[in-house]
Amino acid sequence: MNINKFIKNKREERGLSVKELADIANFSFKTIYLWESGEKNITYKSLVQLLDALGLEIQIVEKSQIRR
């Protein structure tokens, strides 16, 4: 799954509209829409801010620790 679909899935899982997420994360509706559609790439800084609004965080782990 790419990051665009991940963002959309997590937003929908939380029952948020694009506008609601944009308001919570302090981004514009259009920016969220463009990220979710894959028309615009998200920066790391913006991704951290957006994930925080979704109650998520980025963790870096050794591949050997990932359960498959």
C-alpha cells in the first residue's frame, strides 16, 4: 500500500471527511485531497503532522522485527 492510500484509509477508519482532517491537521482541503489522490507528494514534515492528527506516528524498526 502506498502512502496516499494509507492516509485515505486511516482517515476513513476514523470516520473523518477530508475537510475534517484538514481542519484538525491545519492543512487545506485541497492539499489533503491532492495527497490522497497521489497528485502531490507529501513531505516528511507534513506527513508527521498529518499522522499526529490521526493519532499515529512513524517508527523505524529493523526488518527482522517486522512480522509478516
